Amino acid sequence: MKAEDFFCPKCGRIKSRCICERISTRQKNLEIFEKYCGVRELKGLFDTEDEIVVYRKFDPEEVERIDLSEVNLSERAKSALLSRGIKSLYKFQVEAIEKIREGKNVVIVAPTGFGKTEAFTIPILESLKKGEKALIFYPTKALASDQYEKISYYSSFFGFNAVKFDGDSGYSERREVLSGRADLILTNPDMVDYHLRNTPAFRRVAEKVRFLVFDELHSYSGLLGSNVAWLVKRLERFSDFRVIASTATIANPKEFAEYVFGKKFEVVKSSGRKGTLHFIMRYTPSFYGAVKDCVKSLLGKKTLVFANSYKAVETIAWILNREGIVARVHKGGMTKKERRRVEKEFKEGRVKIVVATSTLELGIDIGDVEVVVSELVPFPQFLQRCGRAGRKGQESVGVLILREDDSIANYYRNNPEEYFKDEMFCYAEKDNEELKKYHILSMAKEKAIFEGEVEDLEKYAKEGYLVNAGGLYLATRKAEEFLKKFNMRGIGERVKILLEGKEIGERALPMAIKELFPGGIVIHAGRRIRSLKLDLKNFVAEVEPYERGEEITDPLYTSIPRIIKEIEEIEKPVNAVYCDMDVTISVFGYVVKNVYTGEKLGINYLNEPVSYTFRTKGFLFSSPFPDYMDYEDFYAGSFHALEHVLIEASNSLTGGGSNYMGGISTPEGDIFVYDATPGGNGLSKLLFSRLEKAFRVAYDVLKKCSCQRVDGCPKCTYSYQCGNNNQPLNRLGAINVIEKVFKGERRKTDVEKYKEVAEFRYFP
């Protein structure tokens, strides 16, 4: 036997411990770069110890065109198009024009920048008669402003008057609309809701509406879509109209449109890509560190960074600015002045980096974007975000960041091809009791409601909101006061944030209770603040600036459910019941973490818990019991782990909706999943309808996790939303439960015991 039989001649280590032949993650990434990419300016994105899971180059995808001479259009329409240099239309545009002409309600599904506006504007202009109106809804004022010039241009060829009607409109624009002189009205749901309820002149305009158009339909998913469903019901009391919608790629355009608008729809679809997209999937233990590295490696390029929450957006911008990289924030709730300033600076190139929520997914003109960096979202939504880059056919870069501590990110890391099969479903919940009340009272203020026209009239009359005048229900002064609180974008109470007595923002409940509890440290408007006091009687949080260290906080809390009413029941894969429920959230302490690394620095407890109860929708099911294993809190840990992973796994099924859901488990095997929005937002209903697939994704996450630990890890069982500091958890028990579900083992769900607050331990 020779020494080299046992020891490596290069490093001298025992061969079993030799590292000479091992390739580092960085080396593997660079090999991927050399073999598949080769674009030198992108090398920095591969030169990292984070894992590059996938690199893929998406080449331009041509879309079939039809020459204008072959399209049945009026001479006015052809003149308008030719004057813009448009000599042909995409095939989907022609199909949409024909279906709208035939009197159909139509959903147009096509990528960003492919002319959906022409597809609905031209047939509307060709169909409108003198005195008739079209309401064109945009989800944001910025998008309406962006599209106004184009629609105004086409309208002028037909002798029609297009006017923008939103909160930024001046006196002359409002006068044009309210006097009836505007033919095409570019607006948003908030503006129509307000003026339909409060302005008689606008109700006269509503009587002449023949078309409703909803651009960017996918952005109405959730609470806004639920509100729009009721707004359309209110408009239908004044006129008969057709509905046209346009959207980016979603899995259920027909079903979503028919649910929200209550009409039959036909779908016109197209796919395509104008420029080359370099797609990189990056897996990292530090989300914020990875975003910072990506931005640094492409410094100088116009970059959009997308995050899925206000908190993440504020944190990213704060970190980049601390590193000396100028970054601006773009998110909901900003003033018109702030929003326009950011858009203008970015478009002109004076600011190269903007960190945004979904507000910049939409088709606002912000110039040539070169790079998109995004938190995990479904593939169609990621492509929508990347549609902001390369719109004129130039090459662009899209980096998708997978967090190591995210179970669904680990699922895609292990099954990357599944990501490209991912679909994005839109959802809404029309049967939201909170919304229903606002809209029915609005109806009564707009026009008397006939007995039997809608439900719950007598209930609201008994509560003093309506008066029954011989079978006609009218709104009372109490209703008018109640309606002043209404907001199409949010629901329920909101907490004002006061710094030295001055209001600097607000946060909706129940989220406010998880962020603004006494001692809570959050990032707001680019700086850290610490909550001193949370007053839920007056809905005020007093805060102070907090500049010490690098810490932020996560809440420790309990959630306690009470079932109000059963709505729907299923038997497979488990016996589950969808229902109305009350949820009481009580924050009793908080974990202090490092903002960069997520490292836990300590736990503090409140002197008194802070609690809030809200009505919502969700579902409950009873799990089979796992075969007993001798671990502490075995049953509680098994069901708690299952609850976590089911909700996190739902991201692949609900379009990243886990942030807007909550969960509760008990040691007895009862698991609740609920909408974290007062009244419900439709997410838990979507998961309820796709529960079998959720169990399969959850099983894959748990079974294939490399940790192989009993309690699991951030890659499988942990949830960053957990109110119990991720304790207790048992991965093995959760796997066993799902295996029993797959074998058809069932338990009957006992809803009755939760119709009062049950005496159980609850694990959120």
C-alpha cells in the first residue's frame, strides 16, 4: 500500500475529505455562463456563491400580422392607424375587433406592448352613436394618463371627445364629463364609485353608457375585483352595456371575467415577445443581499426591482441607499406628486433604480428598462414584470430571486421545469358581507331600491341605515355617514401613523396590529421607525425615529377562530368546509432580527397583548392522525407543519397569495386557512378549490427537503409569517398525515365545536 492510495497528492488530505475535485457553486455558475450565456456584461450575475438554478434565453416570438388592406375597418380607422405608421394589425387584434362588432363581451389576453388598446378602442369608436358613452377603467391614475393621448388621438378621427376623469383631473375635465360632452371617459373604479353615489350629474351620464372597458383585468384580482363586481351591479341599474376587458396572461380569464361581471364572455388570446430575454433563476440564503448584488453587478443600467410587499420594498430601498446606490420607491399610497416625480426621474434616466410593488407591472410609460429583478411570483406574472423591459425589441435581463427560507422556492429549485408550467389564477369574493353593505347602501343613495331587488334590505333597515317607504328603500343620514369611510382599495379600519404628532402614513388592520405593536420596528418611507403606542380605540399608532443598529421585528401572536356560517363542503382530498368565520389576532410579543441576515437577536414580550377581531372567509378540515412517534408535542407539531406548508405551497396555485392568507392548527388535527382581509378576498376559496394539488406540492416540499430534520427547516416547514416562532413543528408527522390523505383516509370535520370559541391551543 502506498500513501497516495489513502491521501491526495495535491492537498495531503485523506481522499474521502479531499476537495481538489469539487467544484464550487461559483465555478458551476461560471460554467453555466460560458456554456449557455456568454454575454460579457452579464457575467457578474453568475459570479456569485448563490446558486444559479436556471439560465434560459427566450428569443423574440413573432405574432401573426394581417395587412390593413385585408382588414374590414372603416376608412376613419384605417386613416388613424396609417397616420401612426401602422400598416398591419396582429391577428388577435382583428379577432377582438370582429367579436366586439358582433356584440360580444370579450376578454383580450396578450402580452404587454402588443396593442390591446387598439383592439378595443377602434371597434368602440366604430360602434358608438351620438350621445352614447364608453367608460374605460384603468386600475391606476398613472396608467390612465399614459393611455390618454393614444385614445384621444383615435377618438379625434371619429369626432368623439376623450376625457380623463380621476382625482387628478382639473375643473375643465370634470365639467366636460359631468355636462355630458365627453364620449370616452378614462377613469378608475374609485372615481366612478364616488360620483355615482354622490353626483346626480354623473348618474345622468351613467344612463348613456354602452361600453365598459377594464384594462389590465389581472390587476383586479382580490379585493378590488370584489368591489368592481358590485360597482358594475350598481351601474347596471342605470344602463345596459357590454363589457370588454384586456389582461396579461392568466389561467382563468373567462371564469374570472364571468364571475366578476356576471355576463358570458368570449376570449381572444395571443402570445409573443418583442426582444430577447435573458432569464436567470437565483437561489440565495439572503434575499436582500442577492438583490443588492444583482443591482451592483449591473450598476448604470435602468433597473426595476419588484417585491411582493410594502415591507420588502421599503427594506430593499433602505439597504441600497445605505450602500450609496440611489434608489427610489414606487408603491400604492404615495401622493400624486411623489409618484410622478419617481416616474419622471426614472424615465429621464436621472434615477437608474426603482423598487416597486405591482404598481409598475402595468403599462405605464417609464422609458427603456434594461433589467428586472423580482421576488418569486408565478411565471406569467414574472413575464408581465419583464414586459417592462425590452419593449422596443432590445435585449433585456430578468432575474428571479428564490429565498432559501421559502418552501415553495425550494420546490422550484428542485423542480425548475415546474416553474415554467406555472399558471396565474385571478380571484375575487363577491359575497363579502362588509363590501355588500357598502354597495347596497350606495345603491340606495343613488336610486331607491325596490323590495326584493337585493337581499338584506330589511336587516339594514332595522339597523337604521335604510328606511322602507312603501316598498322602496332609501338611504338614511346614518348610511351617508357610514359611506364616508368607504375605500374601493381597502376595507375595515386603518391605523394612522403619527410621528411627533404629524401623520406620516397609515396601515390597514389586521396587518397594522402585526407591525405597529408597542416596540415594533418597521421601515416606512425609507427610514426605520419604532412604535411607542398602539391605540385601537382611536386607531392611532405613535412612533419615533429609530436609527440604532440594523434590527427589525416580527410579531409573536395567536389567532383564534369562530365559525359563523357554513357555505360549501367537499369530500376530497379531505372533508373540508368553506365558511364565514371570525378571527381574533392577539400579539403578545416579538422577535428582533437583523434586517440583512434575518438572524434572530432576541425575543421580547408585551406587558399586555394587543388584540383585534375581524370577520372573514376561509375553510376548515380535520386531518388524519399520524402514526405516533416519540417526539415532544408530536401531534401539535405535525399539524402545525402541515398548516405552514399548505399555505406556502399555495403560492404556486394562487399566484403568490400566501401573504394575504392566514392559518391556524390545533393539536387535535383541525386546520384553518382564512383570508387575511376583512370580509374575505377570494384567496382561500381558490385554494379550497385546488386543495388536492396543494397537498401534492406540500408533500414534494416536505419529502425532498435536504435538511432531513425532524422539525424541518426554513426550506420546508418554517414560515416567516408564523406567530409562534416556528414552534412546535414536526416534518415527519406532516409527511405521514399527507400519505394517509393520499390513501383516502378521512376524518369528518366537526364544525359545530368552533361555533363558539373552543378551548384549544392554537398555532398560527
